[in-house]
Amino acid sequence: MATYVYKFTEGNKDQKDLLGGKGANLAEMTNLGLPVPPGFTITTRACRHYLDHGTMPDGLDAEIEENLAALEREMGRELGQHDDPLLVSVRSGARFSMPGMMETVLNIGLNDESVQGLARQGGDERFAWDSYRRLVQMFGKTVQDIDGELFEEAIEQVKAEKGVTDDLDLDAGDFRALVDRFKAIVQQETGSPFPTDPREQMRQAVRAVFDSWNAPRAVLYRRQERIPTDLGTAVNVCSMVFGNLGMDSGTGVAFTRDPATGQQGVYGDYLQNAQGEDVVAGIRNTVPLTDLADIDARSYDELMGIMETLENHYRDLCDIEFTIERGKLWMLQTRVGKRTAAAAFRIADQLVDQGMITLDEAVQRVTGDQLAQLMFPRFDEKAAARDQAHRLGRGMNASPGAAVGKAVFDSYTAIKWSRSGEKVILCRRETNPDDLEGMIAAEGILTSRGGKTSHAAVVARGMGKTCVCGAEEIDIDTKNRRLVAPGGETVEEGDVISIDGTSGEVFLGEVPVVDSPVVRYFENEIDPASDEADDLVRAVHRLMHYVDAARRLYVRANADTPEDAARARRMGAQGIGLCRTEHMFLGDRRQLVERLILADTRDEQDEALEALLPLQRSDFNGILASMDGLPVTVRLLDPPLHEFLPDITELSVRVAVAEARGESHENDLRVLQAVHRLHEQNPMLGLRGVRLGLVVPGLFTMQVRAIAQAAADRIREGGRPRPEIMIPLVGTVQELEIIREEALRVLREVGEENGVELDFPVGTMIELPRAALTAGQIAETAEFFSFGTNDLTQTVWGFSRDDVEASFFSAYLEKGVFGVSPFESLDVDGVGRLVRIAAEEGRATRPDMKLGVCGEHGGDPASVHFFHEVGLDYVSCSPFRVPVARLEAGRAAA
Ligand code: PEP
Ligand code: MG
């Protein structure tokens, strides 16, 4: 029974945790009878042991030896055998794909003797010596940590001595000389000769792949993609096949559907007489896969058949790496492929049409984050057309979206400028894994070389970042920090350019953007049954229709104006979960609030409140009208009063200046005194929320009266207002009891005045740990709970929500304290535990209690799944997140 090593014939696609994605899928293809070069996989279990203990687990060496011996028997050749060597590749392959982030070593088994055997067997001395120098170079760089530049310089020297510029002009003798130079570099840099024992080469390569799990770029990539840090990688040892044995050989990448658009067809790139790394690195320009039909019809037909088999088997888009060795096709890798957001929706929809998957499965193939991407604005086609004069050129539409920013030509500048708030477009000839940080910092990426499967394209698609690649007609001159368009226009570093990842076009200057058709569909501007709706809109419509029926959670919106409420409703909101009334106290009304705060007598206070009442009433009337028939949770005033007064420094200066000039400044002085009186060291923990309601007489009463009068007006107008009155920052049931009693009195009073019944629920926010822990008591009085997870996160962690993200969160994220800010995605273990306790204990007291959430987490995909699981009734989020929350609520329930 294997512990640490599995032959390709022993695994299957469901063992990704153990065999990594690549290993599991190689096993699956082997078992499907597809042509996979034989090999075996060293498991992630072995890697985790190595990473934990710094040593290989006992028994691993023996298992590797046993499997290698079996491989040698099967191939009829020994690793590094002098007259006819078996060569192997040693490749990383983790649970989640991390393109180009970890190490690979090819051609293991070559040394001074076996290179002769390879030359004889391959009938090609140049190829053999080229393969050998590649091994020394790759091994030196990745296993022995030698600066890759040293090898590159040696190549340049040999070329210069010979007076040529292209690798293709080097012959067997030149590569042989290069091997000597490379070996000298290894000796010089490590103090030891290059290891010629093939088994020793393999041992060291395996260890290097394990180590590469913790390479800085891999760590950064995992953080960005939220991949757990403790999974480890598997290692695949695979017999080598060669795509660089002549023009009847080659290597390529294929997709069963277009990963950029989702359209069905033949997509991919092929490169004759090349090894796999050459394609992915985008170093040489490839030809479209369809050209393979002319180059090698037999292999092409076989590949098409295999692609069909794989798609039917995986029931999804597959991406494939293959090599043709002298007319024989070999499959080197497959996996369910990364795709853009639009492709994800289209493919899910197509597969349902083709009867390959159910709608239940289809909604698991798309995510809220992808939907959010489809809602980003895009370039105005008309403006882009008008702007042909400013069109610099076109490349491949590698990852869609509209990106505008200043052109920068290296990652360091991209990072530096973006930190100072600039939007930048990273322009490179091609990218490599060291550019990852710069790509993250940039709005978009432009390259002049490489196809849709180049590093830049794959990584950008994974990140949902706009990318135009392979814009060959544009000369990207990183040395001089500028690019030159075919028309001669020059863009210097810092000039603004716009790149369109949907069309592949590049423009000088800023191209205006317009709403995406998906937003126009949500806004009811596009009828999904009309001609105006394209297949993407139809796919979104179909899946949204399905999730709306499947989900248990209701989705409401956070909105404070009739316009926002109306938009939210169009986006599918089923009510308002949070109307923040403080937003109604700003602008011109600030003065009225100032009067309230400055009032010396009860009469003055009442007067100020009296003046605010009609304004509030008309606000509520508009919102209740927009949401007629649906619940509208109105939260009474929350922030500390000083927020409505002028800034203390400005005011002090004004008073001091007036005093010095002997001018009258009585009012300013009064305000300044009030600012001082209300000043708090820690206002977020001070006089705010329910505390204001208890301390400032008449304030909450006025607000409840305004709600009640607006509702009475609506009823008289024939509407069906459903306000819910919500009290913020409650810590104990006693606070709530006092406010609630007063609220019920006002509702009764206004109801009697208007001859209508105003029976509206009064509930509370749960945003303090004490409220969550005493939820059973609070539920005696509260008719509903709404979790204010912004404040709850702030108070549970003791993190100031206004400060920490800008101060030390980047350090926390870097050190891996958490993978994502708890203000962005709910901290399930801490804050979530309190939510669970409060939900359970609240319902124990009041079984039919309505529970919702109105913090930012209401629109966060992962958090929505948690709220579904703990049994809340609804989530509430900003209007634009409503479709995302609907989709995720449906996915959680499906
Ligand atoms: C909250 O605290 O989660 C909340 C919704 O209220 P606010 O953000 O207005 O404090
Ligand atoms: Mg709050």
C-alpha cells in the first residue's frame, strides 16, 4: 500500500488533495486510456512532512526507488542509461493551480555519458547537447539557487563570439561548449561540481520543488488567491517526451472552449520544434491551434477526439498541455480550466443546454465575484470608435474589462505609483512570475509578446484583471520606458493609456466608460427575451431566475434615498435592511442639527426638532413609496453629535482670528464650546446610537413620529408602507425597553391622529458583544435583530474600523495573521460565533424572530454562505451588491 508515492495508474481525479491537481488529472487521463507518458506522483503528504520537519519522511526514498525501478522496467531503459537514457521531468503540482509560481526541472538523467546516448538515439547531436545545457541551466537556477542571469550572460557571450543573435544559429558544438561554461558556473557558485548521478539529480530536484512551495512569489500568489498556506505541493515524475526533435515535433496548449468568451470551438496555441516552457513563457510567438490541422493532420484529429473525450468526462471546459514527438501525440496535463467571468456564465448555460449538467450544477460553476466583475463598466463603443485617431494598436483580448491608467514599464514602478494612489497599466514585453506583485498593483496589463496562454494572460484571467497580450505591432521598449505604436506615436512612462481586454484594443488617453449590459439588464433596461440581450445576458438571466427560486435568504439593500431604494428594487432587493438616517441630517440641514445641539432650553430644543420633523417625514415618504409593500428598516440616529459640528481646529482658528480683529464671534464661540463639551477621546465607543436617544430628549421621538406620519400619509395615498424601527448600538435590554415604549406610544398617537393603525415592529441591531451574549434577554423586547457586523467586528477584535485598514492591516496580511480583512469577509470563528449564539438565543426567546444582517458582510460571497448556514432570514447590502448576494444565497441553498 503506497504511502507517499502513487503511480499514474493508481490515482484518480478526485484525489487532488493528495496528488495535487496535475497528478490527479494525469492519473485520470492514464486510466481513460489517453496517451500519457508513464510516471508517478510524490504526494502532498510527503511535502507537508518535509515542510514541517525539514527532512524527508522515512520510507520515501525507498518508495521513490521502487517506483522509478518499475518505470524503468516499463520503459525498458534506465534513468540516465549511457547508450539510451530514460529522462524524466520533475514538476510541481499543488491542489490549486498556481501558474508558474513553483519549480520544474526537465531532462533529469543527462550527464556527460548519457548525452552521447541521447544523441545517438535521437539521431541529433545538437538536440542532445541543447537538452543537456537546459538541464544544467534549470537545475542550477531552481535547485541550486544560482542567479539565472549568469547562464543568460554565458549564452549571450557564446552568441557574440560566434557573431549570431538567435539561439537557432547555435550548433551542437556551441551547446557542448555552453555545457562546459554552465558547469563552471555551477562549480564557482556552489563550490561543487554539477551532480552527474541521475538519481542524485532527481533527489535534489524533488527537494527543490518542495522548497518552492515557500518561494516568495508562491506565498504572494496564495495570499492573493486566498489559497491556504499549509497544503504543500505534490511532485510529478514523468518520463520525458520531446517537442524539440524537429519540425515534426512541437508543443501546445489547447482549450475545449474559449476561456475568454466561453464560445465553443478550437482554441489554443501551437509551437513547432519547441519544449512546453517555451509556450507558457510566451518567449516565441505561437501559431493558432487550428494550423496544426495542416502541419500534422493525424495528431490534430487525435487531439480533437481527446478534447471531446475530456470535455464529456469532466463535463466542463478543460485546458490541456500536449507535446508531439516525431508525429506521436502525448498528453502532459489537463485540468478544468480557468476562465473569465463572462465565459463562466456562458459555459454553465451552454452545458445545461447540451444536457451535460443540471441547473443546480450550473450555479455552482459561477460565483458572486464573477458576477460582480460582469457589472464593471466598460469602454463606450461609440467613443472608442470615435477615438480611432487615438488607437495605438491591437493585441489579443486575454482578459476582459476596461482599464485606464498611466503607462509604467516595470513592476517596481507599478507598485510604487499605485501605492501613492496612481492608477497604472503595466506594460511589458512579456511577464514572468516575478512580475506578480506589479500585476496585482496595476489596473491592467499590456504585453507585446505571447498568446492567450502566456503567463500574463493566465494570471490576469485568474485575478479578474484586464489584460491585452501579444500586441506585436506595439514596440514596448522597457529599457527606455516607452512604447511606440505602428503609427509612430510614442507613449512615455506616465502618459495615460486605455486598454480594452474585450476587444484587445489599446488607446492613447482616457476612453470614456459605460454601464455593462449586465447592469442594464438588472436595471430592467434590457429585456432578456429581446434581440438586444446577448447570450451573456441570457445566461445571467437564466441562472439568476434559478437561484431566486432556490434561495432561502431574502436579500435587502442598504439605502438612504428614494433613488437608491428604487435602484435597489430594480436590482432585485426585497426591501431595505438599513436606512441610515444620519445621512438625512447632512447638507443644508446641518444647521438645524447645530441648533438642536446648541439649544439652551427645552423650548429651543423642541423648536429645532419641530423644524427637522417635516424634512424627515418627506424623506421617509419617498423611501416608503419606492419600496411600497416591502419592509423598510429605518435605523434611528447613530453617530455621535460632534460629527454634525464643524471641525474643532478650523473653528478655533476662526474664533482666534475674530478675537484678534475684535470682530463679533458669539455664535462661533458657542459652537466651539459645544464642540469641546461633546469632544470624546474615543467617539466610536462614546455617546452614539441608543445612548443619544436616551440622553437627547425628543430626538428619537421626533424620528419615530416622522416615520409614523410618513406611513400614515402613504396609507392615505393607498400605499402599503412597511417600516421597521431599528435601534442601534444597544448593549442591554433596559436601553431598548425605554426607547421601545416611547416608540410604541408615538405610533399609537399618530395612528389615532390619522385614524389608521400603525403596527410596526421595533427591533435592534446586534453590534456589541454584550448584546450578542445577552440576546436571549434582548429578544424579550426586540421584535427583530439585525446584525451590524461592521461595529461587531470592530468591538470583538478591538479594531478601530476607521483606522486599522490603512495602518497595520497590510502587515497583518503579509504576515499571514489573516488572509483577508475581517471587515471585508466575516471572521467566522470569532464574530461569527457571536452571531450564531445571538441567533440561537434570540430565537429561543422569540421563535418567530426575524434575523438579518446589514453590515458590509451582507454582500460578501463567503459571508453570505455563513449567514445562510446559521439560519438568518435576510442579508442586506449596497444596491450594486444585491445581485451578487442573490446569486450567493442561491448557491448556498442549491
Ligand atoms: C454596522 O455596524 O454593521 C452597521 C451596519 O452600522 P454602521 O455601519 O452604520 O455603523
Ligand atoms: Mg453600526
